[in-house]
Amino acid sequence: MFRMLSSLIPTRKGAARRKPSAQVKPRVEGMEDRCLMSAYSLLSSSVYSAAQYLHVAPVITDVPNLQGVDFHLISSNGKPPHDLSIQTEVWQADGSAVITGTWSGGSSHAFSGTLSYDAQGNLHICVSWTGGAGQNYLDGTITRNSSPYIFGSQWHLDGNVIASGAGGGPGHVSGNSQSPFVFYAAALMM
């Protein structure tokens, strides 16, 4: 039995082998009508500390479900307003999501992009679409606003649009949105 227990405890061989600094005394515990050797003394003489055995999995926070949410975005440079509609959202293992939808303002374009949390905990949106003279991008932050309605959440998007071509696009945009469920619930209350 001693050989089996000693094989469980990691040891060093040869010249690197160290003698324990203190003699480990076996403890005896009484269980019902029997006296048994305690495993405490074996664990306390282990070469590895308890911290080396401890592994904590990281906490992953999924981005919120924004599928079906429409943002009405106003440009700060006087360009016409645009609408961003998130139609699909597929969560990833790291808590982010791949999204698709439409960007419309004059004409409608399909976009694809991601929702993710940045290092400060802000919900970050980054989407791109092809329109006009080439590739266009929206990079921004989405925050949750308190909603006066019972159902659903209201969201605020604040970001910048980088558009290729001579028009330059809407530049800085911001706007609020509510999920379709909120509009439906508000209509029922009227």
C-alpha cells in the first residue's frame, strides 16, 4: 500500500531530490468503529501547491440578442438619415456574434459584421457593405437606454461611417431604436 501511495506523490529523482524540511506525521481519523489513516498528511507533503491545481474558466458574456432591431440614424453633417436593420445574429464561442442585415438611405444594401464587447465592456458594432463606389464601413458603440415601455429594450447606436467614393457618406451617425415587440406592445395599449 505504501508503494501505491508513494507513486501518487510526485518526487524528484537523483541529485535533485530534496529531503523534506519537516517530518510528516501520519494522522489517524476515527470513522464509525474503525480508525483510518488520514489523507491530510499526504496532501500537505505534496510538492505542488493547491494553487497549481486550481483552474478557473474565464467568464464569457454573450452579446445581447439584437435580431429584428432597427436603428434610425441621423448624420451630424446634414446628410439624409439612414436605417440599419439587424436581421440575423449568430453567437460565437467567445461571446461575440456575427450579424447580417440591411443598410438603407436612398438605396438598400446588405451588410455583414460583428457584435462584440471591447476591453472596457462596451458593446461594439462593426459592419461593412458594398455600395456606391466600393466598400463602406460602420464602426460604433451600442448602449441600452431605459425604456418607458413594459416590454423590450431601447438601444442607442453612436458611430462613424466611412464611405468610399466622392460623396463621403454620412460620417458620424447616432440614433435610437426599439425592438419590434415594443412597438407591438405599445399599439396594444392604445
